[in-house]
Amino acid sequence: MVVDLVVIGTAITLGPLHNSAFILLLTADRGVRRGLVFILSWLAGLLMVIAAVILLTGGTPPARQSVPSTAALAGKLALGLGLVAYGERKRRRPRRPRHAPKWMERPDRVSGWTAAGLAILLQPWAMVGAGAATAVDANLSSIATTLALTGFCVLATSSLLAMELYTTFSPVAAEAKLRGLRDWLDTHQDQAIVSLSLLLGLWLVADSIYQLVK
């Protein structure tokens, strides 16, 4: 479970869509405040998903090869296949010009509520769902498991936290570096999405099949 959570959390935090949008908010007027709202909303979404899983399982992992265990693995397998199919489809499709959302034209006017909504909207929910399917095996009587789930949420948020802290303590240097990072993300967005989708999807498929047949 721990290895899966590390892989999934890393894929989530590297996602280009939410990172690019976060940088735009962060480098706008009063960006640190909006960035904090974005992070809190992002974390709330992750915690709600994990909490829902814990409530369903009671904090006790289902027996191996039981219906709940098999259903969780089947769900993870389906998500992995979906990510592979999405990544391959996006790889084959010719790149088209993207039209930026209207809020990106005036990030200074984005309200706190909008920033919170964007955090929920831009979460890669297929990857979060894979994390939730993995959390089915969580045993809350174990401190190590609790730390693993906490670490997953922190890891999945680590890129946002790093940029928020950098901007808070070194605003001038951070603005230049983050604008350069956003330009790079915008240029390589499609390649990043394809790579993350295919790599994580293949990992989930292979791991789920192994768990189902062993």
C-alpha cells in the first residue's frame, strides 16, 4: 500500500494543469492569500476522499479475495486502464490551440471562493480515485498506516506547498522563477499529461492484476 501511495501521490503533485493554474494565482496581486485558500481546498478534497473510504471500511482492511477487496482492486484496474486509454488517445491526437479560461486573463480579480473551487475542479480525480482504492487496505490501528495516509496527502500537495513557501519568503525571486516554470509547463503540458497518465496507468494495471491473481 505504501509504495502505491507514493507512486500515486507523486503523479498527482507533478500534474501540470493545477500547478500552472496555481502559479498564475500565486504570482498575481495578493497571490499568497489565494494560494493558501487553493491549498486548503485541495487538501480538504483529498482528506474527504480518504475519510469516506475509512468510513466505509471502518479503518480495517477487508479480507484478501473478499468481495470488497476484489471490488477495490477491480476499481483500481479500471482506473489504470482508463488512464492508459486517455494518455494514448491524447498522444495520438494532433495538438490543437488551447483557449485559456476567462479567469486566467484577470487573475487579480479571482476571489477566494473561486480559488477554492479551482482547487477542487483541477484535482486529477482519476488519480485521487486510485489513491482512494489503495486506501481500502488501510488499517488505522497501525501508526505506520496512518502516517502513510498522511504522507500521501502531503506528497500530493507538495508542489503547491513548495511554491507557496517560496513565494512567501522570497517573493521577488519566486515570481521570476515561477513565471519561467509556468511557461515551461504550458509548452510541455500535453507531453506531461501523456507521460503521467501512461506511467501511472500501467503501474496501476500491473499492480492490480498481480494482486488479483496472486
